[in-house]
Amino acid sequence: MDELTKQNHDLNNLKARLTQENFDLQRQVQELDSSNAALAKAKGQLQHALDDTKSRLDEESRVRAVFAARCCRARVDWCEESAMRTLSQLKLQKYGLGVNQTIEFRLVIFPCL
């Protein structure tokens, strides 16, 4: 009988230790689940911020490209106009051409204008 009582006592102690260990492990699992949820939320927020930043950068790149193209076009236009004025003045001075002849010359040299 003493042997059975001792085994019963040992088994009860083992059961108590296992119960406590199970409780501790369940608490750890809950803490890990909570941490995982917080990390998932932070990841979502960071992904959203990244997407917004990418969108803003894409829009800024488009605006800069349009602006650069307009500046380039304006510079080309200015250069063409300046060259044509200079050419017209030289032609008029050198050859005594009239305005209509200079305009026709411009259309032959720069047909896209």
C-alpha cells in the first residue's frame, strides 16, 4: 500500500508540474499570437506607407518629365525663332529680300513649323 501511495503522490506531482507547464506554454502561445498580430498590423501600415510613397514618386517623376519636355520644347522653339530672326535679318540685309520670301524660305528649311 505504501508503494501505491508513493506512486499516486509522484503521479499527482507530475500531473501538477505538467499542468503548470501547459499553462505556461499556453500563455506563451497567446503572447506570440498577440505579437504576431501586432507585427502583421505594422507590416500592413508600412506597406500602405510604401505604396503611397511609390505613388507620389511616380507622379512626381511624371510631372518632372512633362516639365522637362516642355522646357526642352520651349528652348528648341526659342532657338528656332532666334535663328529664324537672325537668318531673316541677314537675308533681308544681304539680299534685300521681302518678308514673304523669308517666310517661304523658313517653310522650306523647317517644314514642321
